[in-house]
Amino acid sequence: MKILDQIRLELEIDRNRANKTRKPRKREIGKRDERRAEAIVQLRTHLDRASTENLRTNAWRLARHLALGFLPRKPTADRDVSRVLRLGTSPELWVKVTYSSTEDEELAHGQDRYLLAAIVENAIANGSPVVTFRHLGDVLRLFGLPTGGSSIEILRQRFRRLQALTIRIAFASSREALKDPGVGENLLVIRGYSLPTRRELRENRNSSSLAPTDEHPYSVRLSDDFFNHLRDPSNHLLVPFQILYLFRDSPTGWDYACLVIARCLAARSPNTIDHETLLEILSDSDKEPDRVFFDRLGKYHAKLMAATGGQLKARLEKTSPLPTGGRPKDQWVLRIERSSVVTSGRQKKLK
């Protein structure tokens, strides 16, 4: 079976296995799934080759606590949003990440993730808190997005939300202890920035370059505290860029991929993330029915598993439904085993 056909089938099998429904039928593969399968086959081929030939994975270094603390996925009127996560089991390590917006700016959300990821990776790679963009369209092209004037104006709005973003990270040995943590950090993300004005954007609406002068390049400068935080490798989460690209239009899919990769890497023994915990950390709506949310999560899982070709040992499964006095309520769990999808590229020493 050709690899493209195999991935088409795996996408449908994983989707139906998650829902425990009928067997896949060829006619159910539509145009959207076809495009998705073609994108996934490119990623899977790349990861398979990196693993087989021990090549260094093209992985981005995300800010670990931010990548797992998850920005809001949709616009919110709130100026403070907190996430609680458990990063360690022996010893226990609980982390509370609180995002706040300064001044009167909307809180960063949604696809602001990929801009923050690009800034963080650029700063770490170049060892400098100053991140320059000779052409603002470079960030858009990196994620395969349109580079017209209106798109760059949206990018400028994302910059503004990020420049107003502050982060508080609290650490404790239990969830209860997070109410009065003894250790933490307060981080302003961006200290300064130089972006094109709205007048420049209007005058260059049909241009994708908006090239600044050499003396005054468009740039953002990270705060010293945030940059020092990023310089510590223990604060990094390595995620293949192709996986981030795969979920560039889906903040929840992006967050789910980061969660699975991080938990697989950290697992010392097989473990599970239960139904309620998955809802708490990945759902932004109390109104969305559980079955709708987990159907969507199942699609992200199928996409991630097909792309990584079994390198990540993770299973999203239904378990025995809970008795509720009425119709039993389905329950889901994410089962995790230690595994990795990132290769360092260093050859093993001969014994």
C-alpha cells in the first residue's frame, strides 16, 4: 500500500476507533481529508527519515510553561486567565500560569501562539533578546499564510496584544499549595517594539515586503527577565516545526500536540490523563457538549498519530460510561507511554 493511501486509511480508522463506530469506507475520504493526508505524508516522511538516518529534527524551542499553560484560544473580555498544570509526579510539581494584559489591550489569544513561538525560537537561536523582521511578511510566509497588506495589519495587531502580555508562573508541590505558592516568576514578554504604522500599512496595502531601513528594522525586544527565562534549557519544549505548521489554523490542535509531546517525553511509566482533566486544560467553553469536544479532539489525535507514524505512544480512548441516573455519560482518557518524536542528530557511540 502506498504511504499516502495508508495515511488516508489511518486517519479514518483512528477517527472511527475513537468513536467506536462503523468501519471506514473509501467514499468517506473527501477533498479536505485528501489535502490533509497529503500534508501529513510530507511530515511523516520527514520524521521517518530523521529517525532512520539519525538526522537532527527541525524542532522549535517553545517556552515550556507557556506552551503547556495555553493562551486562550478565542477572544475574551477577561484581562486575567489562569491555567493549572501538573508537570511532575516524583516529586510532584504543580504549576499555575496566569496571563494578564496591561493597559487597555485585548488579551493575547488564538493564532497569536505562532507569532509568540516565532519570537521565542528566534531569540533562543540567535542568543539575543532583540528579534528583527526585515519583512513582516516573513512570519506569515513561514506558516504558509497570505502576505498582503491586510494580513500584515492582522499580524501587527498580534504584536500589539503580545507587547501588552505579562505572565506569572507559580510553582508548588501540590495543587492546594498553589493558593499560596512560595516560588514563582513575574515576566513581561516584550519590553519594546518597532512596527509599521497604520499609515504605512494603508500606503503599502498591496505590498508584502514593507521593508524598513537598515538603520531602523522592524523589531521586538524581549524583557530581560523573559529572555533570561528562555536561556535556561529546562524551560524549553522541543516540538517539530512541521507539527506546529500542521496545526497552524487550529489553536486547540496546536495545544493538544504540545501536551501529548510533552507528556510522552516526561512519562517514566505508562499513565493516563482523565476526562475531566482534559476538559479543564483544553476546553474553553462550558457550553460545548463533552461529546462534541472529544469528537474534535479525536480528529486532532488522529492527525497527530498519522503524522508521527507511531513514534508517539499515545491513545485517546473511550472508557466505561459513568452512570448518571439517565443516559450514561461517555468518558475519555488519554493513555501515555514514554516516547519522543525529536531526534538530536548525534550519532550513538560505538561500544
